[in-house]
Amino acid sequence: MRQHLAFLCLAAAAAAAGLSGCTTSVQNPVTGRVERTVMDERAELAEGAKQHQQVLAEYGAYGDARVQAYVNDVGQRLAKQSHRANLQWTFTVLDSPDINAFALPGGYVYVTRGIMAYMESEADLAGVMGHEIGHVTARHGAQRATRQQRAGLGVLAASVLGAVLGVGDVASQLSQGVAAGYIASYSREQELQADKLGAEYLVRNKYDPKNMVDVIEVLKNQERFAADQARAEGKSPKQGADWLSSHPSNDQRLKDITAIAAGYKAQGPFVDDGRARYLQAINGMNFGDSREQGVVRGRNFYHEPLGIALTAPQGWKIQNEAEAISLVSAAGDAGLVVQTVPPKAGTTHEEILRNGLKATQGNVEKRQINGLAATHYSGTRQTAQGQAQPVEATVVTGPENRNYLLLYAGKDAAAVQRAAGQLREAESSFRPLSAADRTAARPWVLRTVALPRGGFAELARRTQLTTNPEQQLRLMNGVYGGGEPQAGQLVKTVE
């Protein structure tokens, strides 16, 4: 959870582009064909620059200059060998544990530190960024903008690889009457073209394009791990990838990329995959939640910069999003959504309820939560459409007089009622950080170590990972499906 985000903006969404309906003709740098478009190169640059600021506000750039410089160097070398070397390319590592990468028009490419933790080499990183560069060089964002403009839709940044872990955007699923973004995906043809271009750019830089196969294997192993975790919890595994249905499946992408890579075999030999350089670059990188986002440790959430902590009821889960922290019921149908309240929403609890929550008529009760002043409201609020909507929430003034909204949310009123006792329990756990909480709030970091003689089983006894640590270590070292590196070989762990 980041500080001072838009009030009740519980779903991640980029702002719609202010493009006119006028079209012009441009030549596609990759195909050479003339296209009718609402976004020429000048508009691409302007739109990318605008949305870049929104991405940074949403995720934040990872605050390690050494990691940023390394990723930028790899990206710039790829971009110089692309079809649009003239662009001023910007490569950014986002401070997010999500496993994702995406691009914006105009030469803005992003990878998360989350996906970097699971890649094995510099060539793997190049494979991810080469694919994203391909989307930009082939003007896929501009093409999507044109289609959406004709359909009357705004232009949004779309996830390309997609986050494959987690239970989804619980905050947006549970919340009612709040803004939700329309996220578009690339077509299958565009994805395939980006894969082909990525492979071409890798070859031009003497990387073996088979590393793009390795990246898809990483995603497939993430799906397998998530499915195995679900079965272990007695749940049904999700079917297919956890992104939009029009995105090609990992199975199909693996088949396509394998064929593409095989076509370049004769153009070898390729340089080394840069595994040693890559492991050196990510050594010490944050793993999982960061200090700025707050950290989840079992049933507890700690946010050291904000000075607050929460504990989920037994059996509940915590989902830490940029917009909010959600304590979610075991059934996934109810939860407590916690957000910071920006000063513009009001300075008193009454102003926040009236101006921010749009409370209209209901019961107001003054409370104390662990020594903090709180006001509980149960009644109705006015939606953006002017309709009355039932709502229950508490405003709490935390450390440094920062206000928070604790929203009772559920798929329907019955779900909220069933979870009423646990929602109150979750709310009552809101507290200032204690000394013990501050110790527990230390973020985890990625370390490269020599694999001990006892292999991952021995390494698992030393790691900070708590849920299936041996399998998680195998997952992040590319051997989830089997295999064992030799003792003494450098591998990744979490400390």
C-alpha cells in the first residue's frame, strides 16, 4: 500500500488518452506498410510520456540505481538494434513483486523486480525486454489506440506477460461503486509478432533466442506452482493463464517461440547468457513486498513508513496492492479494505465521511482502536451515478495524524453479514507499530549463495520463505520441474 493515493480508487487503471478522432497515415517501421492511425509518432511520444508518469505514481521505480543502470544498459543495447533505434528509449524496473513486464507507446519499457527474481540470466532478461521492444517498434500500442478510439474507448497500458500469482485484484472485486479500469490486451497476432521481433533483436545482440523459451518456461512453472498450491489448500486450480483471455496461452507461446528460436540456430555461435553478470546484478534486490509498500508476514501486515500494522483473522489472507491493503475471508467473498485518506478528502472524520465516502444517512459511532481515535459509519452512500448504496466503514486517525478508511466490503450484503465478526476483529487489529512489529517489518532480500551439499532441502532450512520453501527455491532457480544444480553452484535464496 502506497501513501496518499486517490480516495476509493481500488482498481488499478491508467487514465484514458485524450486523443482526437482524426486519423492520419503513417508507415509501419517493421512491416513498411502504410496504416491509418489516430496516433502518429509525435502522439506516441506524448502519450507515452504522460502514461509513464502514471505508471511511476502507481508502482514506483525500484530505488536501486545499480539495478536500474544494469537493466537500462541491456535495454538500450537491444533498442539500438531495433527497427526504431531513433526513439529515446526509457527502461524502468518497477518496485513491484508482481511477475510482469509491459510497454507503452513511444519507447517506455518496464520490468518488475518480481519477474527479475525468477529469471536466470541476462539473456532471459533480454528476451523479456526484446518482446516488449517489439510491441513498440511494431506500433502495437498505436494500433490498439486506433481500434479503441473507433470503439469509443480510452487508451490504457496493458499487461503483456501478466501477473500469474496471487488471488486477483480483491479490492476491485469486493468494492462496489468504485472506479474500475478497462484493460485491453494485444491480439494473438501482435503477441506472435512481438515474439518474432524479440528473437530478432536478441540475435542481433548475439544472445541465443532460445532464452525466450526459458522465459515462457518460467511463466509455465509459475502456473504449475500456483496450481499445486491451490490443490494443497483443497481448491481447484485456475484454468489457463491469469491474464485476459485474448492473450495466447503459455503452451501456445512456448510452441511458437521454440519454432522461432530454432530458425536462428545457424546464426550462432552466440555469446554467453550472462548468468554470472545477472546474478551479481540482482544480489541484494528486494524480494516480495518492499519497505515502501509494507510487508506481509503470515497473517500480519506491517508498514514501517506509515507506522501501522494489521492482523488478519485466522484463515483469512492479506493482499497488498498499491491502492489498498485487503484482509480477505477464506471464501474470498468479503474483506476489510484499508486505504490512506488524502488531505483533500477532509481533516475531520465527519468531513471524510461526507466528502470522501459520500455518506448520506446512517449511524455514526465514535470509537477507540488501540488508542487511536476512530469513527464508525453504517448507512448509505451516494454513488457517482447518484444512487444510494449500503456501506459500512471506519475512519481511523493513525500515527502522525494520518487518516485511514477501513471499508467493509463483500460481493453482497449477505457475505458482509456472515463475516461481520471477523471484519470487526480485523478492524480492531489496526494499531501503531510496536518494537516487535518494526523488527518483523524488515523486507526480505534476494541473495546468491553456493548451493550446499544438501541441495535445496538444506537451503530451505535457512531461507526466510515460509510457504513450501524448498519448492519456492526450486521455482526461483528454474528447477521446479526437476533437476538439481551441483553443490557449490551459485543459486538464489531469500534472506
